[in-house]
Amino acid sequence: MKRFLQTLKPCKNTENMKKDFNIDMVQVIGDFLELGHVENIAAMFKQDRGLYELTGDLLKDERFTVRLGIVVLFEELAITHPEDIPLAIPSLLPLLQELNPILRGEAATILGIIGSESALEQIVNLKNDPDPQVREIVTDILHPKEETRPQGP
């Protein structure tokens, strides 16, 4: 038995295993969001705070319903677990430099939902983004308009 244990080599690819796991998890979460199962994904995020680091990869999904699901997810988590949502910030920062304006806008939207000072500081530079929709998203986040409600008698 001792000889057998000596033949075992330590796993040198734990980083590769984690990367593969993350790729699989992004696919599973994306598929659930596409099906509208935001509540299931919210439960997963509440159980495993490490999933926040996948937020940037999830926003890269070409499926609109997945990206929309991430926005809905973060709106929910902002209410139920506001202390955890800033964990997504590091995964969103690279998206602010993407050539694709959709990715920049989606990342800015999630940072706006997070709403912390550090999150909002990240999107200030996008006020001068070349894409008008990204500029509009950032303006709406940084300068929200007062809701106009009909006044009663």
C-alpha cells in the first residue's frame, strides 16, 4: 500500500480543473437563466459566494435572455444580499474595456445595481464612451431622474 501511495502524483492541474469547472458552471447558469429560472440561480449565489466571480463571463453570453437574467438576478440579490453583490466587481471591470458596447453597457448596468461607491467609481470614465447607448446608461446610473408621480388632491 505504501508503495502504491508513493506512485500517486499530486494534481498539478488544480487551476485547470477550476477553470473547467467555471466554464461548465457558466454554461449551466446561463442555461437556467435562459429558461427563466432566476430564483434557482439566486439560491445558488446565496449558497456559494464564489459564483459572483463568474458574473463577467455570464454577461459575455450571446443570449439576450441570459444577460437579462443576470440583471434580474442582481436586482433580486441587491434586495436580499446587498453585502455580497460587490464580490462581482472584479469580474466586471474587464468588460468596461471591451470593444463591444453591449458588454460595456451590461457591465455598467450591473455596477449601477451594485451601487457601492467603488462600483460607481468604475463607470465614471464611461460618461465619454463613444457609444451613445453606453453614455445614456451611465448618465442614468450616475444622475437618476426623480420619478414623477401624479400628485393627489
